[in-house]
Amino acid sequence: MHWQRWLTAIIAVPILLLVLLMGGRLLFVLMIVLISGLGQWEFISLFKPESDWVRKFYPVVLGTLLILSFWTIPRAAFAVNPIGPVSVLVFCLFGLFLFYLLSYGHIEKVAWSLAINALGLLYVPLLLGHLVWLRFLAQGEWWVLWLLAVIFAGDTAAFYSGKALGEKKFYPQVSPGKTWVGTAGGLLGCLLVGILLGRQLFPETRILTLAWLALFLGLLGLVGDLFESMLKRQARKKDAGSLLPGHGGMLDRLDSLLFAAPALVYVRLFIFGS
């Protein structure tokens, strides 16, 4: 698994950097659409593995519309337009309601199936779409790069410090493999990378600001990780998928980002003011 993790990273990271730094906004949005679709498909498959591809594909189409709604015309100093995603989210929910109304009698446990697909829309494309907003803000590509580096550094530091030194479990009811040492190591990784890379990308930003922001995002990433672990625990699955060797599925790589990305957007808008 160790070598699989690094081999996957060696292949995926250059592609990600190429799209982020040289691909422009359109290619970045298309990449987020693809990532969101894969993550949403995995989420649905966790709880409804028996569903045929049509019943999985339809919610993913709605999720794609939701992601695209974040690509809206900038407004005033906020440089984002929340009306688009909110409106499309309501449209997508109505679309789901209509689909299940017309399918009544052909789907067992209609309320359960509808709840899973509705949660899938909220959990994956709605949260992930904030990366599009972050990319469209001033210096957006550098802030996305910084966020990815902080979260991935935290995940990597938590994994290896926990494997090497961790014994006491952090939250065994939800994530049996997570330890206190691994958790502390992950937050330390977020802090170090947040400061060191932040000083290079944003020299005008104070070290203290980079430090508390990196720790804040690291904590939210931890909550996101635990939340996905809870979902997998309920579904009796170790990983959300097998798309990324050594890492699991796409959703296993997104779990921390899904919580951290919206937080960074709103910190920039309402605390930094840009």
C-alpha cells in the first residue's frame, strides 16, 4: 500500500498542477465536474450498490448542473454569486422529487433512496463546488494550491505518524485506524506546510494568520475525514471505492477537502474581505 500511495500521487499530482496552474478556469471547472461525478457515484454506490446505472447516473447529472452553477458572473467585491447554486440546488431537489414520484411502485424504500440521493447532492457537488468559487477569487489558483497542499500534507503526516508511533485510538467507534498521535501529526503537517508554502505564495500575509488558518482547516479536514468514516462504517465498507490504488476511492481523497474548501472561501470573503 505504501508504494501504491506514492505511485498514485506521482501520477495524479502533476496532472492536478498542470490543470490548476496552466489549464485556465474552464479546464479547472471540467476537472471538478469529473471529480465530483466520481465521488457522487461512489457515495450512491456505498448505500445503494444494487441500483442500476440509470438510477445512479441521473443524480450525478443533477450534481453536474450544481457544480456548473458555481461558475457564475462575479458580483461586487464578493466575486461570487450565491444565487446560482441555491437556485440550481432547489431545481435539482425538485428534479429528484419528480423522478421518485414517477418511479413510485418500481423502487423499494422510496424515502430511503430519495434521502441518499439528496444527501449525495449536498455532500459532494454542493461542498466541492466551493473550490470553483475559490479558484475564481483573486489569486485563486494559488489559494487552491495552498489549500490542497495543507490538506494533503495533513493526511500524509497523520498516516505515517500514526503508523509509526500511534497506539491510543482517537475515535475507534467511527475510525478504528485513527490515533491521537496520528491526529496530532496531521495537524502539525498542516501547520508547517501552511506557513512555509504560504510565505512563498502570499508574502504579504502574516505568519500568525497562515498558522491559525492552516490549523483551522486541518481541524475541519479531520471532521470531514471522520464524517466519511462514519458513512463507510454504516455501509460496512473499508473504502468508498478502488479508483485510486493505495488511497481507496475518489471520495476517500475528497473527504477532508469537502469540509475545508467552503470554510476557506467564507474566511476569505467575510474575514479577509477578498
